[in-house]
Amino acid sequence: MKHMIRIISLSALVLSALFAAIFFARPSSQLNISFPQSGTGTPSFQSSDESVGLAAPVLVASAGSDRITISWAPVVGAVTYEIWARQGEAAWERLDDGSLTHNVTSLTHAGLTSGDTYSYTGRAVPVAGTKSAWSGNVEATVSYVPTLEANATAGRIELGWTSVASADNYQLIVWTDGLTDWERIGDPITGTITSYTHSGLTELSTYHYRVRAVIDGTEGDWSDSVSEIPVRPAAPDLSATAATGQIELSWTAVSDAESYRLISWTDGQTAWQRIGDPLSADTTSYTHTGLIAGRTYYYRVAAVIHDIEGAWTESVSDIPAAPPAPTLTAATAVGQVKLSWTAVPGVGSHILIVWTDAQNAWVRIGDPLSADTTSYTHTGLSAGQTYYYRVSAVVNDTEGTWSNSPSAVPGASFMPGLVATASAQGIDLSWSKVTGADSYQLIVWTPGQSEWERIGGTLSSGTTSYSHTGLTAGNTYYFRVRAVIDGTEGPWSEEADAVP
């Protein structure tokens, strides 16, 4: 019997020691304990009523490849939280620095070695009074599985993963619609590389990825798959401003753009046409020249990133203006007509045309007529033949509005040459001087008159011009002139006409 009592007593002592070891294996939930500033040491008594008040936080530990994240639900009344950790049987160490305020409910324990196991506990701290009881211990083992992330850009997906300690290399696989199985990409990926750019992808297709570490020739578990969809480059903002014979285009820059594509359409085209190529990444404007005045032109632009054509802008349009018309004047001489016209700003060249009854069509003359040419003498003409002239300015390869159309009749040695030019006030007439003339006679006829009518009276030998006013707009007026030499009337010139 005594031996049995001793065995029972010995068993009781062993059980008591075991209970004490378990009880003191973590910070006490019944006693308020303190640690040295380093965060390690042996618990010490502070008070016996610490468990009264705040509830203990309930911790959850989630392992990654080089870290463990501890999270918890908010505790009512808590101002801050304390989180403690230890590896194996090592001393407890405080992880937080006092900055875990009431609205912070997670902490990442980083820089860990794959395969190591850590225990965690914590408690809530009020603004004043006693702290909560210690939470129950939670454990987590740092994973050998990398944590994979994917971020989509234009035409590619950027992949990154957490490093695994001692990894020799990594294996990366992808799957998307159209593939029969997962495919390896990026080989070789050494253990020091934790990122990969998967490029040349199809926009709007979903790509799935996994990665695993290889340590000492042993392949680890695959990570959870992550998915992303390559995006299409955003459309710039496009604007168009018309000028004489051209349209000036500008657009906003698109981040990371490698180039731009600009297209145009107008009546008469069967499809949109590329213009301005090449347009580099730093080009955000283009001037479309050589356009037809009065026609509407439409434009769109898209950015190109990683060889992926971005979204097209909404089309913008504008109508190029015509260069203004010069004012044309003519003066006659024997067998020729001298022409001159006003300059047009920005002109690149001029186009001069002539028409006669004999040819019954407008014909180009004087080519080439440069930007600084504002006169031309038309020679070798037939006396008494009526010639009509027009001129236009060419600005930015666009032909402008035609000028007024004076008619001119080259003279002979005894017959004046006559020019009639319409103006806002009426019709201006001018003629060439005839050697030995005493005076000139001028006549006019318009439909509705029964015969030619003298105007201007007797015009002296020094007079070679006359303005006929008080006319009906829209009516055609015909004029002739002749010289009087030693009292003898010379032949009438051919008709020159104009419409006021």
C-alpha cells in the first residue's frame, strides 16, 4: 500500500510539472506579463485582474513563400494591438512597433526562410487600464510555394512572384483558350529572377499563370493560378483645325506609346487611308496639306504600344479654306497684253489662264509662275482679237479662288488695244496709246439698246482710261474704242465686255 501511495504521489507531481510547463509555454492569459525592451525574456507578474475588460483578438496566420501574414478582427475598445512571435522554442519577440492602431487588423512578418514554422499570439490594448488576455497561439510554416502576381499592360502581362529561399530556378506555365494544356514559358528562369514579361499577346484574351520553385532538383508545388487580360492602348484626344488648303491635326500623348497611326477619309475614297507615316512616339501633331478647298476631311488616330494597335479616336473633321483670289488687271499694247495681280499671303505659286472665242477653252499660260511673280506679258497676239484672263494663287498645294476676268483686245499701230474690267462701281476701261492720236472715241452697247452709244465725249490724246458707272448689275456691257489722227477716225477695236 505504501508503494502505491508513493506511485500516486509521484504521478501527481509529474502531472503538476507537465501542467505548469504547458501553462507557461506562452504569455499568460490570466496574468499581466511584461517583457524586456528587446522583446524577449521571462514573464513577470503585474496584476491578477488583466483578463477583465477587452476581449482577446482572434489571430489567423497565412503563410507565403518568404512571409507570414497575421490578421484579426477588430476588438471593440482597442486602441492598439500587440503581436508577438517565436520560432520553435525560442523566446517570444514582439513584432509590432506600437503603430498597430485600432483600424489596423493585419501585420506581415517578412524576410522568413521557406520551411520554418512560427507561432504567434497577441492582445488588445485600451486607451487606459488593463490589456486583454493573450490570444490563442496560431502557427504557420513559411511555404515553398511562391506567391504569383500578374499585371496587364498593352499587349503584354507583367508577372512577378515572391522569392523562395535556396531556389535553384523557377518554372512558369501559361494557359489560354486555344491551348490544349499548360505551356512552359520564360525558360530558363534562375533562382535570382522573380519576374517575367509575357509579350505579344492578344488583347481581350484571358491568360492564366502558375509558378513553382525547384530546390536541389526537386520541383515544389505550383502556386495558385492568377489571370489577367492584356489591355488595349487608350485612344488619344484628337483635334483638327482648318487653314488655307490644309488641316492641322494634334492629339494628346498616350503613356508608353511607341508610335501613332493616323488615318483620313473624304468623299471619293473607298476606305480610310494612312497618312503621315511614320509617326514616332514623340509626335503628337501633323499637318495634312494639298487638300481640296471646301471639301470635308475626316480623321482618326490610335496609339501603338508593344505592337498592339490601340483604340481609335472618334473621328474629327474640318473643311480646308480656299486661298483668296488675287485682283487681276490688264493693259494692252501692240500685239500683247500686260497682266498684273495682287499678292496673296502664303502663296506657293500662281496659275494664269486665258480664253478666246477661237479656242473656246481656258488654257494655262506663263508656267511656271513662282510665289513672287505677280505679272506676266502675253505676247504674239492678234490685233482685234478679244482675250479673257484669270489668275489664282496656290497655297499649300491647294488652288485658290479664281480672280476677276478682265477682257483685253490687243491693238495695232493704228488701233488701240482695249481692256474692260468689272468693279463694284461699274466697269473700268483702259486702252493702249496710239502714236499721233489727237483724241479717242469710246462706244458701249448692252442688250436692249438698238445701237452703239458714244460715252465719255471727246477723250483727249493723253486719256487712256474711263470708268463707266450707273450700270445695271448682271447685264453684259460691250465696249469699243478708236483713235482720231489728223481728223481721220481710225478703225474700231474689237469688243471688250464685262459684267458689273
